[in-house]
Amino acid sequence: MKKHERMKEIYESGAVPWDQTDPPPEVMDLVAHLPAGRALDLGCGYGRATIYLAQLGWQVDGVDFVAQAIDGAKLRAVQAGVSDRAHFFQSGVTQLDYLEKPYDFALDVGCAHSLTLKELQAYYQELLRLLKPGAIFMLFAHLNEETDEREERNWMDETALRTIFAEGFHLEKAEYGQTQVNDQTPWRSAWFWFRKDA
């Protein structure tokens, strides 16, 4: 799979752009106002958000399809003293039948934007099944430009995202910006805060 090989190469290179100690400030701001519960970290990488939440008392399941990411996340959870609350699974985010509901919070920082439309629909079905009524799903995604000619970039179609999640969820907030990695041309990105309907 091309996606998997590309991500594996990034981890093997040792230059992982999202390898930071803390999760993004948007995540930290949100969870500061939430009671600890069960959380799901989709595309968890080395587990920065999973471990951060576990340190706040959450029970967290982190999922990533790259073995090196999961191995690193497990080691970091042990080092942080939260391996009893932070659990990691090597898996794609569209097939989560091994996980049991309900979750109070789900987070995706830059995973779903590389899914195909069919995969996004399967991903939605898993979140619909796993999240409890009233749960928050927080998503960060790179967005397609309306006239994006860079074939190597195939990010999130916001209209498709909103359409798919319109049933069973409501969008509480969206914040738009730009993302730039190293000296690459920046691209559109956004945070989305969805809430599972009652």
C-alpha cells in the first residue's frame, strides 16, 4: 500500500514532523475542560496525545498502522508511567471491530485526511459505533484546494467530510488556517469539532 510505505519511510528516516512532546494546543485547551473518561486517538503516531490524556487520568486507546510508531508509543508510555492507561494497537483506522464502545472523546490529528472517500465512510461508521451520545470527535485535517494541481497532495474534501458526518453528528465549530512543513508550499488546513448526537 502506497500510503503505508510512505509513512513507514518517514518513521524510518527519523525525521517525523509531528514528533513533539505535547499534543497541539487546541487539544490541550479542549481536554482541560473535559472530565477524564475513555478516549480514542486515531493515527496516534508515537502517542503524544494518548500519553498526554493518560497523564490526565483518561483511559486511552491509540491506533496507528505503522509498527514502528506503535512500538515507539508503547515504549514512551512505559517511560511516562502511564502504560496501564495508554494502550496501543497496530491497525488501520477503518477497521476497529476489536475495540469496544463507548468512548467519550475521539481525536484525529492528521490521519483521516489521507483516506479515500470509501475509507472515510468506513471510518465514520466506526466512530458512529464507538462514540457515546454527546461525545466529542476532534479532527485536524489538511484540506484540498478548489484548484489544487499538485497531484501528490490528496487531502480532505471538506464537503464530503461534512456530508458523511451530517448523520449522527453535528459540527459545533471549525477553525481554518494553513500548514507548512519545512520549506514546502503551505496548504489549507482546519480543525473540526463534531459532537455525537443523542
